[in-house]
Amino acid sequence: MSQFLRVLCISRKDVESYYGKPPLVTWGLLFPAVLILAVYLKDRAGYLAVAPGIIGMTLLFGNTSMAAIVITFEKRTGTLERLLLAPLSTQTIVLGKALSAAAYGIATSVVLAIGLVAFLNMPLASPGVFVLGLLLGAGTFSLLGIIASVAVKEVFEAMTLMNFFRFPLLFVSGVFMPLAEMPWWLGPVAYLSPLTHVVELIRIGVHGGSALGPIWIPMSSAALFLVAACLVAPRVFRKCATPA
Amino acid sequence: MREDWQEAQVAVRVAGLSKSYGRLSALSGVSFEVQTGGVFAYLGPNGAGKTTTINILAGLLPRDAGEVAICGLDVSESPVAVKSRIGVVTDSSNLYPELRCRRNLVYLGELYGLGASERRSRAGQLLEQFGLAEQADRPFGSLSRGMKRRLTIAAALVHDPEVLFLDEPTTGLDVPSARSLRQLVKQVARDRTTVFLTTHNLAEAETLADEVAILIRGRIVARGTVDELHGRVGGARSVAVRFSADVSPEKAKASCPSVRQAGRQEGMLHLEVAGLHSAILELSDLARHEGLQIEDLLCAPPSLEDTFVNILDRNDRAGEGGE
């Protein structure tokens, strides 16, 4: 059996053990749905400006948190060590863990989008770009969650560590404020955030237009962040996951 | 594949293995070979470096120096290939608590690359062999400690490994569970799997091991069969004696030059003696001198525990002398 098939085995087991459980599914759906509904009730026309940002933010927080919770839980129960003892490459373990977290984020976001289209008349100008944004974002954020959690023992340590980058990303990525309205000095910083590009792809998927210029800019930038996370995460995992 | 390296008769080869954590040297120049088949016991006090050795052999830790080969494969050069040929049971029962017992075994079969029908039949076979068939559909987390330990060992055997590493397999188990587990380990060894055992239970090592290595402060200080180790500590033997009235261990030790160590257990004096013949003569003299009679006298070869303690004492004395 190839390492690729083993990636799928790890992911399927994690979905069965963690991501398929009702509390996680409802959290992944209810959190963004309630936020979007609150904005919708206040401003029925204007909610569409914020909805892509909320979906992107939910991906960031949901995927980093869930990946981190699973890694720290498995470190505590010793089951992560069991994976390290199996004939698996580090890439296989990391990708298996990230794939299940990403599948969770994508599935909840797609269900949410269907709900928004059906009940709140959200347009979906480019469904393909919308899903691409989810794919690139969910992959990158899951890997970020693994990177942040593999060196720590407890969930709260992972959350504290991740909040050092999650909240600044939220601030600079145009989630609640269009990039065009940002102060001039914050504009260049926004381009350095993966969340900016993911939200922009989701926004293009919904509205069909982008503030970042041609579609290839957010698309290639988000893809580059994913590739970078794919390269960094196994190295960090190899260094930090083995017993001291 | 098994046959290739079995011809060489060496399952595990370690040469000049060293590992440090910062300034602390955990292993320094450890060398040994484990022959194919049978049980190899790797013993030592806490902090001796046993778990570090297992972690290096299992590919979890990098080594600083030396060579480590399992089934003829270098652990650093071919970690995935080595891991597919070994099974490791750590000192904790670390299966997935939320998964059912059978699902745990099937999942591990997937990770080790077994085909769908093979992993299902192997899971069923192991559940039967380890007496857990009735628990197959219970979550692992709901099992008793003994059952968890049994399933953890079964899980390490799911891919029929050529070498099985067992780290403290019976720690924390009650007597019947520990005994049943030892029977299973014997059975595993009979089925051609080489067992590399670390344990603090020296009676267990004595029962199971074909060969023993003793590790102290990161160095192998003794190695051989249990009988060979007994021979190396000067043929000491154990004697249990009951006099018609109380004689203190201190008195026995002071009166009998052959007695190396003395203690009391269940109303009898338990003595470790250098020579059996001279010890019996000295004990007879002691009884005559004190006006007592010897009511009971039992002689036994030394246990592995006696030999282990003796080797530890010698090593401590050598260390103090060296310092």
C-alpha cells in the first residue's frame, strides 16, 4: 500500500474519531451561520460584503484549532507515537492529519454556502473559485495548526501560540474591512497574509470581482502559502514530535 | 524476506551506540547482538538508558554515534523499511480509546499496508489468540488495564513483525493478567518472532529470557544467558534457614564468613552465600554455639534478581573506586 493510500487511511480514521462527531459539525456550521445571520438582520443588502470574510475567518479559526486539538490530544494519549512507530514517512503523517482537518473545514463551509444561497439569496458567481479558495485556505490553515501544536503539550498552549498570528491576520486581511479602505501602510502587509488571498478567492467566488486585481494574484499567492506550509510542516513535525 | 536475514541469525545488531541529551550521556558505546528467535531481556535500573535504546532502535530518536541494524537494515538509512519489520509496545497502552478493539487492529493493519481481507482476518485471529474475541466490539477505552495491555501487544503483532520490542509489558497488571501475558509472550517467541524485552520484573526476565544484557549508566556491564551471569558473580547461592529460636540477620552475617547478604522473610533467614558447603558448616557451628537446632534448610541457585543486585553493587563499588 502506497504512502498516499496511508494518508487517506489516517484521514478517514480522524474523520471517524473526531471530525464526524456532531459537536464539531454543529460548531463549524453554527458559528459562521450565526455571525452572518446577525449581520444580515442588521443590513440585508450589505451582509454580502462581510460574508466571504466570515467564511474565511471560520476556516482559519476552525482548521487551526481542530488540527491543534487533535495533535495535542494524540500526543497525550500516546497515539501520535503509534503513528511515528508505523512505517509512515513524516509527510504521510502530516498530510493525513491535515487532510482530515481540511476536509472538515471545506465540508462545513460548503454546507454553509449552500444554506446561504438557499435562504439568504447569496450569489455564487464562480463556484469553482469559491471551492478553490476553501481548498487552499483549509489546507494552509490545517498545516499551520499542526505546526503550532506539535511542539506543545496542552491545547491551551497551542491556542495561545496560534493567537499570536491569528488575530493579527484577522486584522490585516480585509475580513471586516475592504482592502481598498485600509490605511496606505497596511496595504502591503495584507499581501503577506494567506487569509487575505483566501478571503479574496471566496469573495471572487461570491461576487465575481476582486480588489487585488487579476484572479491569478490571490490564486497563486494562496497556492504559494500552501506549498510553503507543506514544506515547513513535516520539518517542524520531524523535529518536535519525536520523544525527547 | 524473512529468510534473507534469518540466514545471518542476527535480528538486532548494535555497535558503539552513543546518545547524549545535552551534557547528559544516556548511552556510551553500547554494543550487542540479538540472535534471531527467542527472547532477549535488556535490563537496568531506572535511567540506565533502556528506553533511549528502544527509541533509537524503533527509529524514534536519532543516534549520536554507532551502528544500529535490524534484520540487516540500518535504522537511519531505511526507517520505513525497518518499521514495517518491527513491532513496538511502549510502556503505556496507547491505542485509540474511542475506536472499537477490532477497528483498532484493522486500522493499524491499514497503516502497515495489509490488504483488506488480510487485515480483517489477522484482527480476528489476534483477538482470538489474546482472549479478546468477546471484547471485539467494545471501545478500547472501556477495557480493563490487563485487556488494554493484551490488545496493545496484539496491535504490535498485526503485521507479523520479525522483531517485537516490549517495554515493561506487565507493569501495573494483577498477577493473573501478568501471568497470562507472559504465556502470550512465550507463544509469540515460539512463533519465530524475536522478542526484545525490557522489564523491572527480574523474575519475569528469568522466566522468559534466553539471553540477558544488563545496562548501567548507559553502558552494558554484563551479557549472557541467565546461567552465564550467575557464573560471573562467583557462584553465589541462596540459602533459607530456620533455627529453633530467633537469630538476627546481622548475627548470621557476623558469625558466618561465607554469608554475603542476609535478610528475614516469613520467619526464615534468607542468605546469599559464596559457597554452599562452607555456609552449611558455618550455620551448623552457629547453631551449636548458640544451643539451637536447624529446623529447616532450603538451598536454591541464586535468582536473576540476586545476580542483578550483585552486578549493580559491583558496578557501584567500581564507580566509587574510579572516582
